[in-house]
Amino acid sequence: MRLAWFATLSFSVLLTLAGTVFALRDTYHYGLPFERAGLTAQFEGDGSITVQSMNGAEGLDFVIPPMSRIVSVDGRAVLADTRYWILSDRLDRPLGLQVSFTIKDPGGKVARHVVSTSESYRESIDDDAPIGRDVRFSIRLATSLLTCLALISCGVLLFVRRPHDPVALLFSFSFLLFAGVIDPALQLWIVLGLGTVLDCLAALAWIPLVLGIATFPDGRFVPRILKMLILAAPALAIVQVPDSIPLWLSALVAYVLPVGLLLSQAIRFRKYEPGIERQQIKWAAYGFGIGMLLVAAAFIIFPLISPLDPSFPLWGLGIVLLFNLGFVSIAAGLLVSLIRFRLWEADRVISRSAIAAIVTLAVGILWTLGMDVVKTLVERAFGRDSELVATMTGALLAAGIFAPTQAIAQKWATRRLGKELTLIRKLIERLAIWRTSETPDEIAQRALSAIAGATHAGSSAILIDTPRGQALLASRDIADPEALVAAGQHPETDGRFPIALPLEDEDGPVGWLLAGTRSDRNRYNAHEMEGFRLVTEPLAEALRAARKRSQESEKLLQMLGTVEERLARLEDPAPPRPA
């Protein structure tokens, strides 16, 4: 298994590097002869090259439709399987010289064109475009490399952190394989004529992804009928490979099955009690849901764009960004879930996204609905030449609606995102009641339970100062709690407890509040740290008051016991001793 994993890792890294080198060579070497001839080249799945004329380029006196092919250059035939770099070399001319080529369009029509090579064709397009060729290429390459880096890093971390977890291994293999088949390696596979191999590798990467989702997070199939995927997943992966399979069917298999498996996680979610497993499912569902949505959006938008559209390069860049962000979201969500990094922040992240979506959606809907109404009213009042007034009125309307919408969202966010502090404040309110009715031991135990619920502390304890030294008042999930009060122990230096706060009120110290790492073994966030600080003084006051009341009760009981004993002696005097 280790050998296979290292081979997959090497495969992904080498392909990413090779794809990067090819992307640079393509943009700044192989592609230049095409651009200087006023052409845009496109790679097909079999490695052949199709071309079209540069849309919007100044100085071109011809129009070549998409999917056309060069059949000859300077009278010499160009075979259908001619490689990209060879065709580039045959088109290469010093600037200013003419190049002659014959084009066969998709309809079979043949036309010969003679073009003077020039940089002006591309420059004229870049001058009109909001983003130039170099900037677009830089953004695309940078985001693609970051995506591959994220996938490879997630695969490595899953393997290193959880080497014996089958689910982590499935996702690790899947991420590494996907890193080797997406951009920038994607174009390298295609230009080499290895489109079928690319499809096979993508299908192979899809299999462990599906099995990983089905068995997440504990390696078991729930419900049990999902065990059929062990045989069904490879069969369904094969369906996605042949070109003869309709695209809609391949897309249906590739996206609907993982989404369905993701929805089936609701069964696990209801089964688990509130805790680590539920948070894992939340993070995985959040990352995978966002990722699948972005990738699906990229595939839906792509067929709707015409290559003849002058803004086609910008649309292409947007699709690449959606695709890359989708893979990053899937990998990041599953990585955080499986290595249990910041599991308890899942609610916070999901809620923030929900707030942004709600506010944006509300403002967008109100703006769309309100603009038509406002425009109609303004035209009736001021005439048809009042578009500026209508636009300004609509903007004011949106701003007026946005503020209260945002305020409502913020109130909701305060309740959702600040629940740690809300639970601590409830505990503080209860401490004021418990101090008058409960024993110190009971108050300490209840306080630890409430603190664990608010801060997700994996272990905790409360020590109290006594005339003979420190004594253990209460503890949670500590193997040997009595060792905390052994001779020579100092709570503030115990490495097991990153949180060691003195319990102190206005009358002085009472004891110590100790808390171990969070249950997901991560550091406490700012809200949780603030919760610890808020609770120490009220807890100290409650313990001091309860101890004082308990001591007074004990003295009173002792006095009552003494009185009862004396009364018993008076009522039943001892018999006189014999002489």
C-alpha cells in the first residue's frame, strides 16, 4: 500500500510539473506562430489541432469558423495527426513575412489564406479586453497550481496523519490522482493524444472518492445496501470513459451519485449523538457541497458559451476558476473533517456563509422586483427620459432595504456564532442560584459540564484551596484525577492543561480551573478563551459562598448533634453504680 501511494504521489507531482512547463511553452513559444497568423488553436481529445480566426482582431480579412483544420502550409500537406509543436514550427515565420495555409471548415469547405505575420492581431484584442493575455494566463496558471498543491497537500496530510484509516486513504488516493488529471496537466494529456488515458485516470480517481463518501467517517457502509458500491463503483466509472456514451449520462453518473451519497450522510448524522462525528459530517458536507456546486456550475456554463463571443477568453478563465475552487473546497472540507482540525468551527463557517447568501439573495430579489416598479412610477411621474432618476431611486431603495436586512442577519449571527459566550452567560446566571442551594462539589461538577458544552474541552477539573493544601473538587474525563493534588504538583505548569486559570474573587483566590485540549485536539478559539475568562470570577464567588454556607451548615449540624446527645442523656440517665 505504501509503495502504491508513493508511486501515485510521484505520478501527480511529475505530471503537475510537466503540465506547468508545457503551459509556459504553449503560451510563450508554441502558440506564438498561430497568434501571429491571426489564428487561435484548440486541442482535441485525440491530440489533433483545430483552429479559428481571432475574434475581433484588427487587420484580418478572413473569418475562420471554430473546429476548422489546417490541411496544408505553404502547399505542403498537414496530416490530421500532426502534433501541435510540429504544426507550430511549420507556421513559424519572422515577423512581417507571409505564411500561406489552407483551411478546411467543419462543413468541408476548403479555403486558402495568405497572412503577413504580425503581433498586432493579438495586441489589438488585448487593448480592447479588460484583462490581457498575460494576466489571464498568470491567473489561470497560479490558481491551477494552487489547486494541485491543495490536492497533493491534502493527500499527503491524510496519509501521514491517519495512515491506518481506510477512509482517509481512499480520499488520499483520489486527491492525488485528480491532481494529475486537472489543469495544468490536463492540456498535456490532450496534446499528446492521450485523451482516453486521461478519461480512464479521471474515472479511476472517481472510484475511491465515491467509496470514501459512502463510508465516511468510520469506514462502514450506512445503510448497508451501499456495500454494493464495491462492485458498482468500478462499473459506473467505466461508463464515463467511452466517447460513445452520451455526455449527459456521464455527467449524471459523475455528479448525481456523489451528491446522493452525500445526502445519505443525513442517516449517519441522525444516528450520532452531538459530538465529534456530527461535526465531521458537517465539515465534509460543507466542503463537498460547495465544491460540487462550483464544479457543476463550470460544466453547465461551458456549453453555453460560444467560441465566437469576443469575451470567450474571460468566460474560459471564469470557468477554470470555478473548477479549481470546487476541487479546493472538496479537498479542504474533507481534510479538516478527517484530521479533526477545528471541527467545532463548522457551525460558525456554515452560518457565516448562510448569512452572506441570505443578505445577498434578499437584496438581489428586492432590487430586481423593486426596479421595475420604481421605473414605472418614475416614468409616469417625470416622463420616459428619467432613467437616471429611476436608477438613483432604485439604489436608494436597495440601500434602505439592505440596512434592516443586514441588522436582522447580524442579530441571527450573534445568536448562532456566539453560542459559546451565550452558554457561558447562562452558566453565570445559574451560578448565582446554585450558590444558595447546592454544595460546592455539585456546583463544580455542574460548572464543568456546562463549560465542556460551551468550549468543547476534552478534559477538565476544579481544584479548591484548603488549609491543608489543594483538594480536588470535581473532574471530567481525567484518567487519574487524584494525581492533580499530589505533593509537588503545580496546576499552572501541568502540560496536560493548556488552560489553567486561577479562581479568584474580590476576597482572594479560591482554587484553579483546569481544562485540557479541545475534544478535536485543537486550540481554543477567541470566543472560547473569552468564555473561560468570564466564568472564573462568578465561579469563584459561587464556590466561596457555597463553602461558607456548607461549613456553617456542618457546624450547625454538629451543634444540633451535641444538643440531641445531651438531651438523650437527660431523658435516659445511666443507672446508679452498685456499692
